[in-house]
Amino acid sequence: MGGRGPKRELAEKIAGEITLSDDPGATLRKWRTDFDVSQTDLASELSVSSSVISDYESGRRESPGIGVVRRLVEGLLVIDERRGGDRIRQYGRVLSAGFDSDVVHDLREYATSIPLVTLYDELDATEIASGSTDRISGHTVIDSIQAITRLSSEEFFRLYGQSTNRVLVFTGVTRGESPLVALRVVNPTPNAVILHGIDEDDLWDHAGDLARIDGYSLAVTNADLDEMLEHLVSLE
């Protein structure tokens, strides 16, 4: 990649999205909230009043030029670095794996394998079917609809990162039928699957049966998505 690090790649991606967007203000707001940065904090970093940020995001102020966009993006990244750089690392892993961040929320390998039950406890997940392993070495969090509609089978396999010994978390699930049927045509399967956004009562009747046939652990959770991603970061 010619020495371009994840920070530079991410800066170019954010700046490009804002500049090319039909609604630059809304796109700026999306990235600011993704980084969990308030309008006040961003304004303070850029030494402007918070009303300036608000005006850009609402469209009251003319779409920002590339110079302003550069400052806004650099402000977000500087704030994240000061907080430890979690968002930069998260997006960096996703981008380096060749995915868009609206398809893959996070993709991570752990330094050592951890008990699957530890992850389930952290995410307040309920196991529906037990699998053939009780430890995992990483996780991938994906938007279920985006992944199923946009990824080829080869791209789906790349979701496993360095190992299938991981948990694959599908977000935005309503019943679980689509992701589990999709997994049936992908070999090999991950060692564990979490369906996010539903309770056990809402789960597709045959979900547990498919998991047992293919030998992976299946669990469901209704935890808040942002809180869930923060818990996954803490597993490092």
C-alpha cells in the first residue's frame, strides 16, 4: 500500500464520502456520531463555535469545501487518537480486509483464544445450540442485510479473517432465517454465530437445527449495538 497507514486511508474515505455526498452535512453527522464525538468537542478541537458544526450538518451553511472537510476529518481523527485510537484501528482492520464499514462493523483477531462463554456473558447473549468448540480466536461483526445482498461467496469467506475459529455476529436480524440459510452454502462455517437484535422468542423455528447440523454454536442478543462493539473492544 506504499506506506499508507489505516489513519490516512480512513481520512481519505471519510473526506471522499462527505465531498461526494448528495447531503454532505448528513454524511458529516454520520461520521461524527460513528466516532462518538459531540458537536461541541469537534468545534472545540477546530477552535470554532459549535453552531458552525451544527450549520454544516443541517445544511444551513453552504456545503464545506475540501479545505474545511480536511479540517473536520483531521479533527475527528485527532480526538479519536487522544482517546486511544479505537475507532481508527477498528475501521483500519475493516478497510485492510477489503470491506466497506457499512457491511463490516469490526473484524478482529485476539492475541490469545478466549472462552466462548466469556464473550456470550459480555454481550448478554443466550446460547440456543452448542457447537463443537468452547474457545474462539476472533470475531467479525457484519450488517446482516448488507452482507447477504452485497457479498459474493468468496468475500463471505474473507469475513473469517485469519481463522474460522471465531464468532460471526450478524446485526439487524429480524428472525435469523436469511443469515443461517446463507451460511449453509459457505464452507467452512465459523465456530460460533450470534444473531443480534432479536430475543429467543423471535428466532426462526429451525435456527437451532441448522446450527446443530453444521456444528457451530448459535446465540442471540438484544444488546445495544454500540455498547456491544465497545464490549468486544474490551476483550483485547
